[in-house]
Amino acid sequence: SGPLLSGLMWYDRPHLCRACGQRLQPDPVSGFLPESGIAVHAGRRTGPELVSVISQWKYHGVRGIAWPLVPLLRAAVDAAVMAAGPVDYLVPIALHNRRQRTRGFNQAAVLARLVAGQQGLRVRTDLLRRVRSTGQQAKLDTELARQANLAGAFAAIPAPARQRIPTVGLVDDLVTGGATCDATVGALQASGWEVSWVSALGMAAATDARVDTDPVEI
């Protein structure tokens, strides 16, 4: 990792306090999206520590936090590949252009690239676009409201005409209710892609459906 890290500022370099590092070790969990039934594999169950660390990365510019989070996604991808096989591409959940400009990066894309190099997988950030900005999912009271919030939010480029349909694995940071991933799956499938699985750092249990994973719009 030496050449990759050379010239980076202190906040870009891998760092995580020892206590958080111990609490955020991989402990893979799996589940299914509520609408599409696509399998979800996560590095661990979402908890306060994971939410806090990701918030520091996304909203407070502590970019080096991305590095120690990689083992969680790697564990999720390993579990997904073991369960359903490899995919042609990793596809990060897209941010709206305005949100990405404000934040400066797409956290799912950063994670996908860091893991892809270790797993021998290819990342495609051009397949999926967020064409409509949406409010925060975790603040909505019902599944119907969450689905309506995301209606028409994503679009995907057409899959190439091949005898075999190209397969993709989605990458996200946290999966809570699953509506965002389901909307993404729908957009990709409508454009001819086959979504094999979703991988994430953390996944909320059914009893955690109201976990507030983001203080602002995602």
C-alpha cells in the first residue's frame, strides 16, 4: 500500500481508533431485499459504532476511515461470491450529482474500488445514475412511503446484447430497509442487467428498520 498512500494528507491515511477497530471486526450477516428478493450480504450488523464511523467519513471529511472499513466489505463480497458466484461487475449505488459534488466522493464507489483490486473484480460506475434527488429514507414511516420516495430515482444504461446476460453485484455502505437497493435493482433489471447480489458494510436487522443511518439526505 506504500505507493498508493504516498503524498496523502494525514486525514487520507488509514486510521481508526483501537476501540472502534475492535468493535468493527467482520461478523458477516445475510438477508434479502423486501421487494426483489435479491440476497444481501454485509460485513456485520449495523450498530451505533459503525454508523458513527461512517458518518465521520461521509460528513466530516475523515477520508482515511475508508481503508479500515474495507475488511467489512471484503467479507460481504466473499460471502456473496461463495453463495451465488462471481459477477461481471461491481456496481456502486449511485449518488445524485449534487450530493456527490457537495461530499466530494461516492462512498460506495470508493469502497468498491478498494475491494475490487483485492478480489480481482471490475468496477463500473457508469452503469447506474441517480437521476432524481430524494429525501432521507430512514425518516419515512412506511415502506410504501420509502418506495414512493425512490420512484424513478435511478436509471441504468442498456446492457450489451449478448447471449449471456451480464451480471452485477451492487455495493452500498449501509442497508437498512432495502428500498434504495430495490429501486436500483429495478432500474438495472429494466435495462437488461442481472443483479446477482448486494454487498454492504452493514445491514440492519428487521427490528432495526428505523435505525437513523444518515443525518442528511443520501
